Amino acid sequence: MSVEISFFEQVNRSFDRAADLTDYDPVLLSLIRRCNAVYYISFPLKRDDGSIEVVEAWRAEHSHHKLPTKGGFRYSLGVSEDEVMALAALMTYKCAIVNVPFGGGKGGVKIRRRNYSDDEIERITRRYTYELQKKNFIGPGVDVPAPDYGTTSREMAIMCDTYTALTPDKLDAHACVTGKPVAQGGVRGRTEATGRGVFHGISEACAIEGDMRALGLQPGVGGKTVVIQGFGNVGYHAALYLHEAGAKVIAIAEYDGAIHDENGLDPVAVQAHRNDHGTILGIPGSTTLDNSLDALELECDILVPAALENQIGADNVDRIRAKIIAEAANGPVTADASEQLAERGVMVIPDSYLNAGGVVVSYFEWVKNLAHVRYGRLQKRWQGQAYRDLLSEVQKATGHEFPPDVMRTFLNGPDEQDLVFSGLEETMVAAYQEIRERKARLADACDLRTAAFVVAIDKIVASYSDLGIFP
Ligand code: NAD
């Protein structure tokens, strides 16, 4: 994909469009848009065959207006200083949009994950964590990484283990990363959080009748055709929840090709096929598109890019036929393409909002680690008993018997995952409404991305306002 300007410049272009709609001090705005700190590291890796290679890595902390900074950590050949700065900037705005009290951070190691063994990945992850710790670029109150492209809860467990070994007397050390396995202090629901948040964001957008009619669509997710690009953590879970809500996933694109079936694909069956065959290609009933990018151009209601940045740009934007583009990945649509799509009346639900579910649930995990207690542990029994007493009084007074499944929901009380999913849904719904209302109050030409940036800028400015430095 030919790219017009750098990724960080693209994020700043969106920022500038939004900043032009505010009347804040230009010096304050220029302070917000800059990246506060970037750390570049290179270190040797001993490969399993005994050879040595040099690995390059970065961590960017875009904004220290709130601490810790927070953001993913990826393994990808595309990692660069520009990329981590752009992704860290997006994290700053994302955290503000969904009201989590963090600045934005992002890190990455420039490798292709699948070319390295698990042992090599462990060595890289430990060394990277050690280097971050040496320069105070990681810690519960400093900077808290999370899983991202090419990384999973396993890498988070390794980072946590390395950090806690280096800081043995730190009571809150487990809060140094999020997205950990539950046994290592993770929170239930984090693995699926980003995809689930993507689903809530799409559902909320699709629930608004007037907005759907303007696109020539019926309200609701049910029956809508969906194309997914990237069937990893985010893409799989987004596909799964959309499928369960009655949407029809007609195509899924991966790096080695795409599968297409107008009757709809079952994400669970596709995942099972990949587990057995090492690829999503060849699932019975589907046709294969050899060029994975062709899937983006299929006619559909909702296109969900969930792989990497710069997937829709000058080369293909004219051929995109989706009515809604739901940015599950970070930066999948270039700045120029985004402007063209807005002119064509395509609804783009922006990354800075849509994939925030991961950081929302990471926030819950961080709070859990600082509190040292599982969500629901204190109130579950009490709440179950209170409902039991109440329902039995209602049954006695009315003679009405509640169905067993209703009774079970009430009597069990909420467990950790129930509370996490409830907090996630509430956050995603409230944030969408806030962005949409701001869009309605701004100029006609304002798209959801610009409105989301204005919401973020307002909140970040508010955190500087008590300093008395800026008018
Ligand atoms: P992942 O590594 O779990 O999955 C990415 C998938 O995309 C992989 O299956 C990979 O094979 C596939 N892929 C790679 N190149 C492709 C191509 N050219 N065409 C189609 N598929 C391709 O990563 P993830 O965690 O799902 O992250 C995906 C995106 O979501 C990234 O932009 C990431 O920054 C963003 N994101 C992730 C999280 C999170 O919690 N994991 C949170 C917010 C945003």
C-alpha cells in the first residue's frame, strides 16, 4: 500500500482537524500533540541454532499528562520509531475518550513473530523488559504495556515475571503489565475485551435508526453482512460476537489469503479449521481469494479491518464498497482515504474509540492488581442472598413462580467476568453517545473521527487547566 504521509503525521492530521474546531491556546495544543518520550533499544539475540542477531525495539510515551502511560506492545516487522509514536498518540486520545486515567504509550520489537521459536520469544521478551526497567520505562505508576499485534497473555506473563524478579520488594509489581493470564493476576474477560468492545461500538452505531437509514440500512446488527480483515485476537472476537448477534460474516482475510462465503462463515468453525490445518483457507463451502486485500473490496454492510495500519489508502479507497468501516485495528484507514470516505458518506467508526475495549478492561485489571482483590469477591454472596430473600417475598406475595434461569442469574450474584463485561459495555455505549452528540454540535462536515478527537482534546485540556499556566 503506498502511503502518503507517515503514520504519526496522519494521527496529527486528525488531531489538527479537531483542534481547528476548538479555541484552545495553540501552545497548549502543540504540547498535547507532541510525543513526550521515545526510548530506542538494540540488543543481541542468541538464536536456537547458535547464531547471533541484533534486535531493534522501541517504547514511546506520548503523553505524561496522566500517569502511568498505557498501551500495547507488539511484535511486527513494521515496528519503527514513527509507528510507536503514532500508536502511543492514539492511546492518549483513546484513554481520554473512554475516561481511563492514563497517558498513551506503545512499544514494539521489530521481528516477524512466526519466524521465532517460543524460547527465542521468551529471551527477547525478558531482555526487552529488562531494558525498559533499566531506564524506568515500565512500572505500575510509570508505563504499563499490554498485548497487541503478535503478542498474547504469554508475553505479558513473561514481562510480569521479569519485572517482579527485578523489583522483589514492590508490593504492586503485578500491575506493571495488563493482559496477563488470570493465574498471574490477570482479569477475567481481558482476552476478548477488545473484540467485545468493537462489537458494542458497532451495535451502538447500528442501533440509531436515523443514522442507519441515511446509509440505506435497517437499524440493528442482525442480518448485516460483515467482512473481517485479520483473524487474530481482535478480529476473531469481533467476528464471534457479531455472528452471535445475527450478523452474517461473509469473508475473512488473513495474511495468506481470504475466504468468502455469501451464506456466512461461522467464526468458531473457521478457528477450528485453522487449528487443524494451520490456515483459514480451504474451509468447506468457501471460495479462496488469493490476494487477501481483495476481501476489503467486497460489497458488504460492515468492513472490519482488524490487522494493521494503512490497509485502506490511495490504492484501493475508490473500490471500497462497505457502508460502514469499523476500525478495529489502529490506523487501518489513511488520513486521505478517511477524508474521501467521509465525502462519500461512508460511516467510519474510528479506532480511537472503537478498539478502546482493551484498554478499558486493562484499566480494570490494573485496579484489581493495586487492590489485590478479585472483582465480586466481597459482594457476590451478600447480593445472592439479598436477591434470594427479595424474590421469595415477591413469590409469596404474588404467587408468581420465576423461571429457573431468571432465578439462577439473580441468586448466583455477579462474578468477575460479569462485572468486567458490564463495565466494558457501559463504557463503550456512553463513549459512543458522547462522540455522536459532539458530532451533532459541531460543523456539518465533521465526521466521527474528528468529533472523537475533539472529545479527547477537551478532556486532556481540562487536566492542564488547574495548573494556571495556560489561559
Ligand atoms: P493478533 O496478532 O492477535 O492478530 C492479527 C492477525 O492479523 C493475525 O492473525 C495475522 O496473521 C493477521 N494479519 C497479518 N497481516 C495481515 C494481512 N495483511 N491481511 C490480513 N490479515 C493479516 O493482533 P491483535 O491483537 O488482534 O491486533 C490487531 C489490531 O488491533 C492491531 O492494529 C492492534 O494494534 C489493534 N488492537 C489490539 C488490541 C488488543 O487488545 N490486542 C487492543 C487495541 C487495538
